[in-house]
Amino acid sequence: MQTEQNGQQVHGKRLLTWLSKTTVFWLYFTLSAVILALAAFTQLVSSARYTRVLTENYMKQTESSFYEHCDAFAESVMGTYGVPTVVAESVDYANLQRIASGQLPKTAGVLALNGIRSSFSTLLGGPPKVACTESFLYLPFADALCTASRIFSQAEQCFEDYLLYEGISAAELKQRLQTEQMISYIPGTKVSVGGKEPATCVTFLFRSSRDGIVMGLVFREEDLHTALRFSELPADSYLNIAAAGDRTIYSCGEAVKGESYHVLTRSLHGVGWTATVGVPHAYFDELTRPTHTFAVLLLAVTMFVGLALSFLFSTAGSRPLRRMLSAYAAGDETSEQRNELMRLAELLASSHLRTQEVNRVLSFNLLVRVFSGGVLTQEDEARLLESYPILDAPCRVAIVHTAVPNEEFEQSAVTELLREHLPESFAAATVSRLESGILLPDDADALHELAAILEGVNSQLAVDGLSALCGVSAPFTGAHGVYAAVRQARFSVPIRETSIIEVFSAEESGETRPGVFSWLTHEKLYQAIMNNDEEGTLTFLRGLAADRHAPGDVREVFYGIRFVLRSTARELNLPLPEADSLEYREEMRVKENFRQMEELVRVLFDRMRARKELGAETLSENIVAYVTESFANPDLSATEISNRFALPIKAVYAAVREQTGQSLGDYLTAVRMKEAARLLCTTTDSVDSVAAACGYTAQSTFYRVFKKYYGESPNKYRSLH
């Protein structure tokens, strides 16, 4: 006995030493980790700020470069508006006018045009800073056109022999020169200049208000993009050139919806245009990503090194106190004070746990009391709302009624079973000897989830010969409405076991509130389906869609119908996976939503007819034949077969075993392996091709299954056989 007590004391002292060591270690480590976290946070903020400044710097560089390119482009075409005046003041221009009016002989026209072309070339002042593919001057009163290298006494001849626009006739071009506005353009079109290779060009036209003289500047799109620095920007940028009044002259690209852009705008002085580019912010983020990545890696390395140092310092810092506690464990007098501190800490910790447990029990008792119709004080109601915040929002009460086979049954067992499966947002309590109450949110998903949980609970209760039915109340808010909701839920408990859950209907209870999907509605819809009355079912469904429901009740009726269709299909052993994916869509009208439900009804009746037309034995043979023929399909599965033959998955497994004596998986493997062996021995196809032909998408899986089935790898099997 004495030896056992000494052993217990030694064990207790070791436990105390370990506990103290662990506590002190974590105290040191937590303090170091907090300091490290603050330093890391500071570094993270600094790196984020630096990245932001770097991004702004890239934006400013892009903006400065764009402005410089715009100014250079404007300077290149700056004399456009002065062209008609300068030309008009020349002697050659006056002579050309006199020739056109008949005062001079037409033979002098060539000399006049040459003189105008010379003035035109001098006016351009040499080659422009922006590469211009061609420029021309159209004189409408003489129907003449001058280019930098040739003159044409007839404008159409230029567009037929020298300046060729793909898809635009010479007559159309001449008409545009005569009728276009003051500033216009010919958009991106394939243009051939002097017999050269056609290229996509943009032509800017400037018309004089004096005599209608038109000056044209032809730019290749690539040169125009280079001139405005657009070619250096990412592909998802956009460019827009507009004249006065925001009239678009040229545009390239467009803003992507949902994308954020850095927009730059520059006026082209002397030309009267405005150039705008939009650069995605993602482009600048991409430029700064290496810097940001380096900062994150540096932070990770710093954190790792810091944690390692914190661990070392914490271990070293806790060592002196560990020695002191070891001395206390050996009976040191100075340990008494430390012993009291430890006892106080243990007392506070246990008191806190007891307080939490007491509050939980009190709140649970309050919920049981309010389910039973007990009166709550204002303080009790505040505590209940604090413990169950679900009551602050619209919610419902569900009453689960259990049929009792004997007097030894306790409803608390059902309540505990429900708690194991209910999500955290639900609350459950035992109301009476036969009833469990559930508090749940007011939405269709919660009702759908509750129905699924009840089905699972009933499958477990069936072992003991029990079954549970559930009624759900109308929505309410606040603790004061709980007991009224309990009465509504009791009224709605179904009268048939085939209907597991029903929602309260005020219409059938005599209240003026519009009715929702009740047990009576459930029963009518269920009987119409079971009587194989497709037209009657659809008529009843259309009647529900035509009723005037409150906005919240429409969804409830929709999901109530879906629940009946799904549960009835399950009762008939018919698969109906389409019901699981059918959801009420707020953006659609009520009739359109219920039209989806009509299609689901038609699918159900089609499968009922298909089941009736095909006998059980023939059906089993067809299933096995389908598996034998479709073995090469890698997606072949019990679910796929179930959907094809309108059968539950269990029936598919039973049919295959009945016909072959094997499970579905074993039979499918045998069929595939026999075909694989045949292909290996009779063809020269690769092993990969053989695997694919037998329904295996992964070569490793094929190798593993083949070796397990034949005891040899595919290659060795081919060499031996």
C-alpha cells in the first residue's frame, strides 16, 4: 500500500512538472510569436505599400510615354487645318481655278497640278515624325488629286491605278471625299499603294470649309499604334480617337466587362482630336508581381527563422522555472506559494467550465419550457435569444411525432438521434413522451435538409420497429411565437407514413392567411400519381401554379411538390435524379418555374410506363446485355445504367447478380479482361490502345487489374500467348 502511494506521488509530481513546463514554454513562445507577428505585419504592410508605390510609378511612366507619343503625333499632322489656305494663296491654285472656269486652256492643267503638288510637298515639311504610308490632296472643283509622288487629273483614276482600297470602289471613295464631314476617316481596310503589298490602313480625311479641298493621310494600323504607344500595351487594352463633340474617328479594342482599367486621355493640339487609351490594372499588377513575390518569400523566411528562434528562446527561458518546480516536487518550502497559484488557476478554469455548462443547461431548459408553453420572464427571453440567435430571424418549429410500440420507449433517444444529424444552425429538445421539437431557419433548403435527415433517422428507427412523422409550422420571429408555432406544427403532422414531413397550412386550419403546401395537398397529389393519372396530376399542378400565393409561400409550394414527386418515385423504386437538381429560380416567373415541375412529372410517368412495358426477367437480360455491349465506355456505372433503364441502383445490382451470379463490378471486369486478352493476342495495338478500347482511361489501373486477373502483366501475357 505504501509503495502504491509513493508511486502515485511520484507520478503526480512528474505530471505537475510537465504541466508547468508546458505552460511556461507556451507563455514564452506565445509572447515571442506575438512580437514576431507584429514585426511580420509591419513588414507585410511595408511591402504592400512599396508595391503600391511601384505600381503608381509604372502608371506614371506609361502616362508620360503616352503623352509624349500623342504630342509627337499631333505635331506630325499639325498643319492639316492650314493646308487649304496655303494652297489657295498659290498662283498654281488660281490658275487651276481659271482652267476649271474656262479662262485658260486645259493644256495648262498639268503645269498647275505640278505646282500645287510641289506646294503640297513643301507644306508637309519633309518626312513626318510618324510614318505615313501615303498622303493626298483632293481638289473637288477640278476633280484632280495630288499625291506625294504622282498627280491625277481625275480622282477616280488614282483609286483605280495607284491607291487601291480593298472592297471600296473608286466611285465610292470619290463620293466620300465629296460628301464626308469636316473630319472623318476610312476605317481599317486593306490598301495597296503603288502596287505594293496590301496592308491594313486607316485614312484620316480633313476637309476645308472654304473650297472643299480634302487632305488625306494614310497610316498603317501598326504605324498608328506605334505612334500612340498602343502597340506596347497588353492585348486587352483599348484605343479611341475622337473629334469635337466626342465623335469617334478611330477605335481599336474595347473594355472587357468586369475588368478594371487605368484610363489615359490626351488632347492632340492643333489637330482638334482627343486620344484615349485604357490599360488593364492587371497589367500593372503583373509588372509588380515579382517584387511582391520576393517580399512574400522574404516574409516566409523571416517567419520560419523567427519561429525557430522563438522555440529555442522559449525552451531556454522555461528551464529555470522547471528547476524550481522540480525542487517543489521534492518538498522544497518555496514551492508552497507556487502551489497555491496553481490551485487558484485550476479553480478559476474549472469555475469557468462549470459556468459555461450551467448556462448551457439553463438555456436548454428554457427552450424545453417555451416548447411546452411555459411563461418566460423578460430576463429568460433575453437569455434564450442570446443562446439561440436563430430566433432573431424568421424561423420555424418542427414537431417530430414518434409511434410508440411499447411503454419502455423514451422519446429522448429520438431527440439524441436527431441531434447527431442536425446541423449547428438547428436546435432540438424533447417536448413530451411522444414528441421532439426542432428549431430551424425559415428557408426551403432547411426544409429539404430536414426531410433528408428524417429519412435517415427513420431508417435507423425501423430496426426497433419505430417510425417518425414531422409537421412544420409557419414562419415566425422571436421567442414569444414559439408555442403558437408548436401548435401549428402538431396540426400539420402527416396522417400517412408515406408522407414523412408536412408544412402548416393556415387555409385548412380556418385562418385567413393564404394556404401553403399542406398534408391534404400532399395527399391529393400523391393519389393522382399512384392512380397513374398523368393528365390529372398536371391539371392539379397547374391549379397550384395559378393560385395566388404570398411571395414566401410560392417557394414552399414548389419544394413541397418536389418532395412529393421524389418520395413517390422512391416508393415506386423509380430513379428520379432530376428532382435533386431542380431549384426555384427567382429571376423566372412563377408559371415558368412550375412549367419545370410539369416536365419533371412527365419524366416520372414516362419511367412508370417504361417499367410497365418491360417485364422483370426481360429487364434483367437487357441490363446484362447493355453491360456486355458497353464495356468500352469508361463512364459505365450503376448510376448510368439506373438512369437508362429507370431503375433504382439496388435493382441494377440485383438484376446483374441474378443473371450472371456475379456483382456488377466483377462481371464488368471479366468482360473487359477477356476482350483485353483477345486484343493482346490477335492485334499489334499498343497496351495503351488496348486499355482505352476496354474502357480504362488510366494505364496504371489497366496494368493493376490485368495482373490481378491473369497473374501476369499485359506485355508478358502477349509474349507467352
